[in-house]
Amino acid sequence: MSQVLDPPPPTRASAQAAALTDPGPAADHDLAALAARHGLSVSGARPSLSQYVRQLWARRHFIGAFSTAKLTAQYSQAKLGQVWQVMTPLLNAAVYYFIFGLLMDTKRGVEDFVPFLVTGVFVWTFTQSSIMAGTRAISGNLGLVRALHFPRAALPVSFCLQQLQQLLFSMAALLVILLAFGVPPAPSWVLAVPALVLQFVFNAGVAMVMARVGSKIPDMAQLMPFLLRTWMYASGVMFSIEHMTGPDSGLPSWVGTALQLNPAVVYIDLMRFALIDTFGGGQLPPHVWALAVGWALVAGIGGFIYFWKAEETYGRG
């Protein structure tokens, strides 16, 4: 008869080997306790929202320097250099004036049409460029994201700051145009400052939303120009929404209301109201400042939280 042998008793070496292959929950707890005791944390883990805000504020000098460097390098290869910062929106305005002002005659009934058009083009370009830059903020800077540890929101914010700096250069040309077409300086010009601040917050929020989307869907950068062009045509950049949706237009009244709630329209009309004396308060959307603040808070806070929630995923394959 065959004899069944009992297995030998476990030795210390075999017990250690078993613990290494199957550490179990006790070992996990010990490792977590060890990490907590020595102040260690998971590399790349998402910080709390308050910590994230503090980290972003601590890198404000990096954000400013990075945006200025990107702005300087943008036209470094062109012979005219930084002149293109002003020439690009001016040429866009000239093209829109020829097509819409002359060929399509959208200037009819609009006082000071050239200042009206140029202001709209400059303010719209600020939003358009900020969102396009935000869409590529993560996907276009993977080397930087993977090499350095910093709050990733610094990238879309810095790109929006870059576009704000470019707009300020363009505003110098806009003031010259206003004076050349007989628009006198007025105390209302001061209102351009809060309008720009609110628009910057709105742009930064949308840019952070698109930065997260663009990091997951790289093709979004190819689609965005078409979406932004459609948005531009619905934002009264080249025409007066009031005239296009008036009683004689044949459009339902809700169309004009919906267009006036468009955030791009809100910020463009605020800037026109601040700078152009013939653009009166009656041409502004109802409760325009409340709309401007509301859009800035919704986009700015909502976009920031939406971006922060995916912080630990940026730069990973």
C-alpha cells in the first residue's frame, strides 16, 4: 500500500516568500502607514482643490514669464516681428469690412461702422485665440507636462494671458482708429477694464474645459476652427444683431433673445458701449453686466474644477 505523507512544516524562508508573492491587506496597511509616517505621497496624485489653487498661485511668476516668452517667440521668424500682433487683427477687420460692410451692406443703419467692426473683431479674436490655444495646451506640450511637476492649469491660463497681452497691443491701434473716425475720448472708456477682466476669466474657463477635452481627443484641435467660425457668425462681430433680428427681419423674437444671451455678444457689446459714444445703452442686452459676471463665474469656476478633476491623467499615454 502506498503511504500518504504529510507536507513538511513551513519554514521562515517559505513564509517570507509567501508574504512577498501575496502581501495581503495587512502589508498594504503597513506600507500606507509607513508612507504617512514619512510624509510620502503618490507621485502625480491630484491635490485637493484648495491645495491646487495655492500651487497655481505660487507659480504665478512662471505663468507670466511663460506667456510673455510665447508671445515674443510667436512672430520671431517674421521680418516684421511683433508688428504682426497689430497687423493680423487689422487685416482681418479689413477683409470683413470688404465682404460684410461693402458687398453685403451690413453697415447700413450702423453708426461708426468701422469702429463698430474693428472693436468686434479685436474682442472676438481674444476669445477665439484663447480657446484655440487652450485646446492644444496639454496635447501640444506633452514634453513639458511629462518632464516637470506643476499644476497643469498653468498652461491654459498662461496661453489666455498671452492672448490678453496681444489684445492690449491691438487696443493701441483700436484707439487710434477710434480717434481717426471721430470718436472722442470719454469717461466710459474706463469700463473697458472690467469688461476685459470678465472676458479673460470667461476665456480661461472655456480654455481649461477644451484643454481637458483636447488632451483626450487630439482631433478636437482640427474641429475647433469650424465650431469657432460658426460661433463668430452668431456673435454680431460684423453686423448689428439688433438690426438683423428686428421686427422687420421676419425672425421669431426668441432668436434675438438667444443671440443676445451669447457670451461673446455680451463681451463684444460691453466693449463697444465703453468705447463708442454712438453705441448706446439701448443696444445692449438686458442686464448686460449681470450676464457678463454670470458667464465669467460659470465658465471660470466650472472650467477650473472640470480641469482639476483630471489633473493626474494629463501627460499619460
